Amino acid sequence: MSPEGPSSTPADAVLRLDGVRKSFPGVVALDDVDLEVRRGEVHVLLGENGAGKSTVVRILAGAHRMDSGRLLLDGVEAAISGPRHARELGIGVIYQELALVPGLDASENVFLGREPRRLGVVDRGAMAARARTLLEELGALFDVRTPVRDLTLAERQLVEIARALSLDARILVMDEPTSALTERETRTLFAVIRRLTARGVAVVYISHRLDEIFEIGDRVTVLRDGRRVATRDVRGADRRALVRLMADREVEEGVPRTSRTRGDELLRVEGLGRRGRIEDVSFTLHAGEVVGVAGLLGSGRTDVARAVFGADPADAGRLLVRGRPLRIRSPRQAIRAGIGYVTEDRKGQGLVLGLTVRENLTLPVLPAVSRFGVVNAGDEADRAEELARSLRIKTPSIEQQVLNLSGGNQQKVVLGKWLACRVDVLILDEPTRGIDVGAKQEVYGLVERLVGEGVGILLISSELPEIVGLSDRVLVMRGGRVAGEFTRAEATQERILACAVGE
């Protein structure tokens, strides 16, 4: 049996996993895992990337079948045959990596496969009205008829949450639901969760943000290397002890604040605009400097990054790189100018999931490892091995498909691509989204290393402690414009949030 933990009576336990095992080629993802979730509680699953949390989610969702063990719902053994069967059993899932159809609008995604009908025809008016109600409850302000491909990652995350809520599930599984949300949207979601649990809904909640666990959780189960190591009541739990249980080692939390020496100007943005998204955005970025960009959902943070990188070219303003005016109309031009971009959507835009770790790491530098158009396999492998080792990417081999890595290790691969390129300006958009406390410290250490080498970093993050801790200056976006700028001495979470909401 697994380690100690409070037991439930059959009447309390709406969900139970007994001795669940699941393996994949080269790795045992879950090994004899027990889990018990009570009606009306928020049960937190905690663990480092690769601990097995997402495998539990996929088993509950019907996306994976366990190799052995039992799953019981209200004390009755169930064999979930697929996602539709899971929904019929009353299990709703919000995935960390969003599973939406880009070409459909928000309302169509919320009710995909369950569209309301009238006289045998989809009632689009009713569908839009129901979706609007769900999204407004979550604090979303965008038009539900907007195609999902035109929404920001945070807006898409709210669509995913609304879809799960629309199922009226008795068990709601949330895998990193706030990873792209700001503090304001997170608090709105927590209010929704509290209303659900008051009605008896059981919530399985996964997050790497430890503050959230103590705010919303009732009990916490810690997984490590595919095994359950402890289950504890959140009330009275020791934060440092939980981190130690996760990592099996001491891990310092918090964001390092180091002194830096600012160098020459690397990037100047003047009057940058993109119709309907951002307007008159201006700022500078110097060598050895981190400029943070904060703001609420839809404030224009990511739009600025994509315009600078040429992914969504600006239609107003100008860019100067090292004092030289440049018209960047594509990512290729940005890379040639020494600009890299770690996108907030690692799976959709940052990685080629069907390629290996080696191929993803060296993708931007293929010309450097090629001769007469033919890739030198040995040189490519050496570079990839060095990057994987320096970033501590957890993988059986660099020949592993990146699709099979945990979210945190996928994020390290995205970062590794730009280390290989040796860019002068690096845009980091939610660089610690969905990664554990240990991996966060590694990312923070990498930021400090790059800044020390003279790289200028534009940091976009929904986590205000991260913005305050890492940034030398902070820009606050509101309504597509820069609403304020704070020096390192002036920047506090309270000031930044007040500026973001216009107080």
C-alpha cells in the first residue's frame, strides 16, 4: 500500500484509485498509486514535472487505460472506455495543454459534440447565450463568436474551463487551470470552485503555484517518480516539507534578486501599433537588463511580443536594434536581427511535437550543423546532448519524441533552442507556465546567467512575484497601451495591480 493519509468512508469517497500502474516505452509513469477524493473537497495533486500527475488526469479523462489497478466511482468499480464515457460518468477535465478546435468560435468549442438543438438544427443563439453566461461567470470579456485561433492563450484557457463547467460534472479535474491567468482571473475562478464544492462537486486540482494550494485546497497528495509518497490535510501542512516531499531534496523557493550592470541599448520600440490590439507602445531594452511586462487578460502583453518578433507584424511605429532601424515582418527576420521568442504556447507554437528532443533543440541552428545542405548528425547530436545536459532535461534519450516529455521538460527544450542561437534579445512569454518549483529555479538561474552574459530579456508573466523579483523595470499594459512604468525600487505587486486595473 501507499504511504499514510487520511481515509474516507465509502459515503465520502466519490473517486478512488487503488494500486494503479501505467507504463509507456522506457518509463513507468504510475507505480501502485492510490488516491481517494471526497465529495465536496478540493484535492490537490502535487509533484515535480514527470511525477505522474498528468497521467492520472488522462486516466480519469479516458484518454489512457491503466495497466493494472482499480478505479471506483461512489464505491463501484468503473472501466472508463474513452473521453465520452468519462463525461457520461460525470467526470469533467480541464487539460493543461488546451484541446480546442482553432477554427471554431468560443461558443462552439464550449459545446462541441453537445450543441443545443431546436427542431433538429443547432440553435446557435441558445449556444452563444449559454456560453456567454459561463464565460462571464469566469470574468471573460471577449465575444463568444470569436474564433478560438484569434484568442490569447489566457482567453483560450477560460474557454477550456467554461467547457468543463458546462458538463455539470460531479468530479472536475483541473490540470494547471490558472497557468495563463492573472491574479484577478484566478480569484474569479476560485470563487467558482468554492460554489461548485459547496454543491458537492469534487475537484482534483493540479498546480505548481504553492500559494494556490494553501488558498483553495482541502487535502494534498504528493507524487514523486510515479509513486504516491504522502497525503496530508492542507490545513497545518508545512510548505517547505511539501516541497521536500516533491523533490526528495531541499529546494529554495522565491525569485532571486541580484545586482546588475546595464549595458548598451539593444532594442528601442517607438509608437508600436497593431490595429485593434495595441497602440502607441514605446520602451527600450538594454544589455544585461530584464524588463518585465505585466497586465490583465487582454491587456496586449503578448501582442507586443508577437509584433516585435514579427509573428503578427505591426502596422505602426518602428523598431531599432542596436540603434539601427529595422522593419521586421517575420520571425525569420527577427532571428537574423538577434531576437528570440519563447512563446506562451509551447505545444502549439514553440515545439514540433513529432520531432525528437535532438531535432527540436537544433532546429534554429541547422545551417551551423550542416554542410552543403546535409546535416552533420554527429555535430547535431553533440550540441543537443550538451544543451540537454546543461538544462537538465529529463528524457531517456535525446532521440525521445518531445511529445512524450513532461510539460516542464518541454519548456526546457523551448528555452534550449534559443540558447543554441545565442540571441541578443530574448522575449520570454510565461516562461514558467506549468512547471514545478525546482524547474522554476532552474529557469530563474538561466535568466540570471543570460543577463550576466549581456542578453536583454523582455519578460512577460502572469505571476507578479516573478515580475517583481526578476525585473529591473516593469511596464504595465492596459487596453493595448503602456499604462505605467516602474523602476525596480518602485515596483510592488500592489502598485502593478492597481495600475493594471486603472486604480
